[in-house]
Amino acid sequence: MNASTLFRLAKKSCQAWLDDYAPSMGAAISYYTAFSIAPLLVIVISIAGAVFGQDAVRGTIEGQISGLVGRDGALAIQGLIKSAREPTEGIIASTISLVLLGIGATTVFGEIQSALDRIWHVPEPAKPSGIWGLLRARFLSFGLILGLAFLLMASLTVSAAVAAAGTWLGALMPGWELMLMGINTLLSMSISCVLFAMIFKFMPSVPIAWRDVWVGAAVTAVLFEVGKVLIGLYVGKAGLSSTYAAAGAIAVVLIWVYYAAQIFLLGAEFTKVYAAEHGSHAAAPEALLDPVEPRKGGADANSALTPVTPLPVPAMQAAPAAPLSTGALATTVALLAARVALSLWLERREKRDALRRRR
């Protein structure tokens, strides 16, 4: 895939993003996320905590959230998690609370499925409907939650291994912090790529080939990592907590989720455009056939009309699209990750030097 093709795909993706009212869909996703984030995290912490301990998992998640939305937003989410985890008295009340917890955690995935169906222009008859459709959507959403918990456990395992290796390499080679930051960035990008691939593959009500899904998920993961830094800078510099007063913490979370949803929807549009032009949804031109025409036979004007047998015309095949270079995509991802890691390391070093000068 050359630069002109990539630019054309990006242009069509942005136009489709506008045509499908992605800003409105992102607002709906952020609204439902505000009600789903607490029960979703409670379930994920409970599943992953069975392996690594709930305190360790909760600390990791809170650290990640604090790095994304800031201290105020992290405190607001911690309060929501604490309220959702409060035990209820009685078997009936506990059962109802557990059911409502599952419904609340899967609500946002239902809105994501609706947004993806609109992006893929799924006709109404093809969308799941009725009780079976509702149950299928809920079970699918819960399966994605289990997948998210599994990815979190994998992330904790690899992070622990990387931290142990960093401690061992610290005395052997200088500058290992930069390499460690690069590995963590690639790890985060890989986990995001797998999560996006799961959503792009299983949530829409249309069949999508895995080769299309992985291309779109990789592009979305790169956009998400870059956008995550930019959104964090905006949230940190805009002073939203002081602007919205008491509701500032929730406003920070909603704004962060809104912009993250826009990146996700743009990646979904890119996946659709790529699949329509270079992937499994590319329409092959139909074979051209000559029409059947009658003709009069010999010298007898009253002879029967016989159809002309058309000569077989080979179907015109579309020229094979140039496959996306996995090596080029991996190189781009690595360069972007290295740039982000280098900028973060330089910023951290400047802060450390400034602190030393103050002392």
C-alpha cells in the first residue's frame, strides 16, 4: 500500500465518519459509559483478582486511569467502583444487584454495536431483534468483558516480567529506562489492537474477514496511542475540573471517553473503507454477456426464430489489490511508539533535573 492509497483511504474514512454522524454516536457512547464503567470495572477486577489478587489489580487499573484522565477523574471512578461494590443484605437483594451489575456493564457494548451497525450500513432486517437478539447481544458483551479481563491478566503478567527484567538489566546496561518505556508502549498498543480486533470482528451484524479486522485494529491502536497522549495533554491543560466545579471530575471522564470514542469510530470507518476497497467486501464486477437475439432462418421466411447462442465471454476480474505490508505497518507502529516513549522519557528527565536544581 503506497502513500497515495493510504491518503485516499484516510480521506474516505474521514468523509464516512462525518456522513455517519460519528460525533453524535460518540456522545451516546460516552453517556452510556458513565453508567457502565463502574460495574464493568467491578467485574473485570473480580475476574482478574482471582488470579493476581484484587488489591494488585485494582491498584494497576487505578494507576492506568489516573494516567489517562488525571487524579480528579481517577478519584471519581474510584468512588463509583466503591459504590458499586457495596454489599447488599439478603439473597434477593444480592441477586437483583448482581443482575443489574451485569446489565449495567454490558449496556455500553450494546451502544457500540449499534454504532458499528450504522457504520457498516446494516439493514434493519439483518439486525438482531426480539428476546433472542437481546440475549445474544448481552452474552456477546459479557464475552468481551471476559476477554478484557484476560487481556488485563496478560498485561499484568508481561508487565511483571518486564519489570523483573528491568531490575536485572539496570545494573548491566545504562539507559534501560528508555527501552522499558518503549516495551510498555508496544505492550499497551498490542493489547489495544487485540481488543479492537475483538470488537470489530464480533460486534457488527455483518461478517468481516480477519485480515480486514487486523488491519483496521492496528491502525486504530496507533491512532489511539497517539490520541491518548494528545487527549491527556488537553485534559491536563484545559482546567476542566475548575471550570465545572463539583461536576469537574465526571466532566473530565466524559470528555476523555468522548474523544476516545471518536478515535475508535474513525478506526471503524477505516476498517469498513479498507474492506470495501481492498478486503473481503470488495465488489467484483459482473461478467458481461451479449443479449440473446432472434434471427430468421434460410430462405424460408416462415421458419421458426432461433436464439443466438452467446459466445462465452470471460468474466473481467478486478486487478488484485496490493496487500498491506505487515512489515511497513509494524515499522510505523514501532517508530511512533519510540517517539512517544522518547518524549515521555525526556519530559521525565527534565522534571528530575529541575527537582535536583531546586534541592
